[in-house]
Amino acid sequence: MRERIIHAVADLFYRHGTYRLGVDDIVRELKVTRATLYRHFEGKEALVVAYLEHRNITVQQDLLLLTTGKTPRDAVSAIFSSLVTKTGSNVFRGCSFLVAVAENPGSDPIRATGRAHKLFLEKLFREVLDGFHERDQLAEQLLLLYEGALAASVLRPDARPAETARQVADMLVRHAVQALPTDGEPR
């Protein structure tokens, strides 16, 4: 039942926000009782955290699938191409984690869950850039580019910020490959 609730509430939270959607709305939409909801979650904050943790796992699995076995340039391109697809969707509302943190500024557990997701992205960029000179700096630049494209895509979708970010990311990685002391990019 817990998993069913998390799956069902994910769409509701993404479409309506975690703050605006009250417990009464949740139980009505999910057709569960308050007792059932509170049997599985201490409160709404715990439900939001569970939703974000589920979202984090899903995104991690998707991105790891996209990057595994690829060259650094192809892996970074796959990450940003995925972002282009995500932000081009007619249901895109922005980064689930950033929205939830912004809507719940006093919640340390929600902030920690959002931060864990961003740390995963930073780690993923570092891992796909293994062997690159100044890898950590490049990973941070790519993460900032990724996050900026997510935010800009909410307010200026017609400008296609994720596509621009994909092009800039490719340029950064190509430049980093050229700066390598050996021939070719690391594997």
C-alpha cells in the first residue's frame, strides 16, 4: 500500500505542488482514508520526502542506464539530451526537488532529500569524467548548466534552454578532451 500511495501521489505533487495539495486533497484523490495514509507516513512532510526519494531513485536509474558504457562525451550528451526531452514535455513544471524545497522552506528533511539528488548528479558528472584534468571543476560547471537549464525551461520554454545547455556541455567536454595530455578521451 505504501508504494501504491507514493506512485499515486507523485503525479499529484508534480502537477499541483507539494504545498498547495493538502492531506484532504490527497486522501480524496487517492481514495484512501486518513488512517491509511498516516499508518504509512507520519505526516505530509514524510509523504513528500518519500515521493522525492522515489523520484530520486527513478532519475538515478534512468541516468545510469543512459551513461553506462559510454565515452565521457557520449555520456554527458546523453544526460543533456534526456534533459531536452524532459523539458520539452507539455507537462514539464520544473525540477521536482527544487519546487518541493521552495514550497517547504522550513523542512530540513525535504531540503536534505533535494540536496541528496543534486549530490548524485554532481557525482555522476564526476564519474563520467573520470580521468579528465580538472574533473571536479568541469563536473560542477555541467551541474550548474543542467540546473540552470531546468530553471530557465520553466520561464522561457520557447528559448529551448536545455538544447542550448546540451550544446554548451558538448563544447565544454570537447575543450576538456583537447586539453588532455594523451590522445583521445578517457574511458
